[in-house]
Amino acid sequence: MEIIYALAIGVLTGSGVWLLLRPRTFQVIMGFSLLSYAVNLFIFGMGRLTVGRAPIIDTLKQVDPSLYNDPVPQALVLTAIVIGFATTALFLVVLLASRGLTGTDHVDGEESEP
């Protein structure tokens, strides 16, 4: 399970970095999105990858912290997903406005030939 998880994080990170190095603005935005997904998976994985643990503390039984999942990484990832979606939407609106003003979406501003 951990190997698949690590490979998924590695593929997302590698693809995100590759897209960040591209000259087109849309590809850079998608690279940032992939990198944020990789970071979210990494943070989520820090909350222990286990199956079958109770998500809620039962007050009637004795509290043993090793029996429960850590809710902080889950809350951080959920918040990061919402903020990432909002910033991606903002970047796309700015991209469309910039393309309308300049006529291109290249980072350096020069139009390339197809």
C-alpha cells in the first residue's frame, strides 16, 4: 500500500514539475494543481495509512490514542482542496483576461508558430 501511495505522489510531483517548466500559462497552472494534489496526498499520508480504525472517540471506553485516526491531516487536506480550487479558478480567470488583452497565453508574450 505504501509503495503505491509513494509512487502516486512521485508521479504527481514529476508531472507537476514538468508542466511548470512549459512555456504556456495553462500548462503552468495545471502543473501547480498537480503539485498541490501531490502535497495533499503527502499530508494525508502523514495521518497514518490504516484501515479499520475508529474515526470517533468513544467516551464510554478508555481512550487509547493509538486506536484512533488523526483528524488534523484530514482537516488540513480538506481545507487545502477548497483553497486550491478557488486559487485555480482565479488563475484561470486571470489567464483568460490576459489572453484577451495580449492575444497569446505564452509566458514570455511571444506568439509561437504552430
